[in-house]
Amino acid sequence: MAMFASIGDVCDRPIHYGRRSTVYISKQESECFALKASSEYAWKREMEVYRTLQSVPGNKFTRIQELLGSGELPVFFKSHNTLHKFYIMTRYNNLRDVKTWLTNIPGLSEAMRFKAARETLLALKELHQLGFVSRDVKLENFGVHITKDHRLKFYIYDFELSQKYKDVETGKPTVQKIRGSKGDGTTESAPLVQMTGSRRTFPVDDVEGWFYCLYHILCDSIPWDIGWPQPEFRESTYATAVSGIRYTKQQMHKTGRIYCAKKYDCLMSAVFNVILKWSKTPEVVEARFYDEVFCFMRFMGIFKFKGPNFHFGISAQVGV
């Protein structure tokens, strides 16, 4: 891993504003990099993931975005948020977040959509194997770029809310009891336990967040869309948008019912019920859990390509 000694030539205008971080483009020679300035607390959360990643021998975790540099921002750099005093440097170039990538490609093929679904779940699985939960799973925190041999490569990044839930070497839980944090994460894709703060987050909860991403990937909609007709998923009035979304998720957990484009109803229902089943013992994490999700997708005849490195003719559909 090449660690950069400087932050390079940073554009003044950020490409992303956030409460916990601000992202800028940094240029070094002919390459572009993403420089994320964040608070010390958020920076430490992310660095715990990267330091654990660096301690693992070999190149086992290929879907977690590579860290190229980090540290305290130099005094001459004026961040748009004065609390953002630390930085993390990663590759940018033709990288796009998956939500932007999906939005910018009209008529994206079914095969490409299911490749995105599979690869984002595999990336999330790698983070779990490293011993961490994201606690902020959303399409914006997955990236995709074109490799030199013209393949699509998917990554997971942004670990500001992550928590270590097990030791990567022993597999034992790091903390036996930890209270949940109500309100953490992004409302639309946050698992129910993070909206209620009922317990700590486990991998199965992250996968629930991925499930809501799957709605976007396959159905271009979500269960709490304003045009959703199902009355049992809608109260007469909501105090806030958050309470409406929480109510919908509670109904999904209670009934096991989901709604989307008819083409995918069976698949989505099967996947969600796998999540519900494993949510009964959330502290138990096995490879079989992910296998069950992939099994339903294969059963529906979704994966018409051979493995994660299958070469699509992507020139017309990359959108990056």
C-alpha cells in the first residue's frame, strides 16, 4: 500500500458535504484522489477498520476500498467545517457511488442490476468477516469503477459509524453487551433496530439495510414511497417522515410481507424472510446466512453470468 506524504492539490469546492465529513478532490500528477476531511471521532472509527485491514496478511479483502493516506490536516488547509481536522485519502479517478451510477444509466440491463446487488452484498460480507458492522449501509457507501481490463469493480467505504463486533483472529465477540444507538445511520436504509435503538447492530441488520438498497437496484422504488398503495403500510398521519418509515419497517417485520414490482415479489419476499429468520439470533453470524440469500437469487435464474469476475460488454452501460 502506497501511503502519500502530502494531500496534493486539493480543489476548494467539496464534492460532498456531510455532518461528519466533507469530501474533496485531490490531484497528484495525473491521478485524482478522494480526500475526506472529518472530525477526530469519525476519523478514529474509520481508521480502526483500516488498521485491522492492514493487520490481515495477504490480499483477502478486495472489496473494501484501499486506504492511501491519512492523518491530521495541515494547518494551511481550510476545511469548510472547522471540526473536520483529520483526513483519509482513497482513489477516485472514475469511481462513482452505486446510486449515482444506477441513476445515470438509462435502460440498465437486468444482468447489470443483479451484478450490482451481488457485488454490494459480497463487499458487505467482507466487512463483516473483518469483524465490523457498517451501521450505515446505503447505495452511496458502495462504489463502482472500471478496471484497466474494462471490468466493473465494486467497493464498500465510509466507515464513520462502524463498530467492531468480533475479533478477526479468534472470531469471539469484542463486547458482549452494548446498547443500541437510536437514530444512527440513514433513515431510508437503516435497519429497524437502529431506528428504535432496541439493541446493538449485528451483520444481519446491515444486510437488512442492504435489502432496502436492493429495492432501489431492482424496483427503482422503496416500500415507503408516497405512491405506495398498500394501506397496511401507511398510517393516516405521520408526525414526521421518520416515523412513517419506521412504521413501514415495523409492519414488514411483523407481517413478513413486502411489496415491489411483481416481477421480483417472490425473490424479495424470500430474501426478507431469510433476514427475519436470522434476526431472531442476531449474534450468530455464519456464512450460511449469506449463502441462503444468494441461493434464492440463483434459484430465480438471476445470475446468468459466471462468477463475480464475469466480463460483461460494459462499454455502453458503465456510465462513468
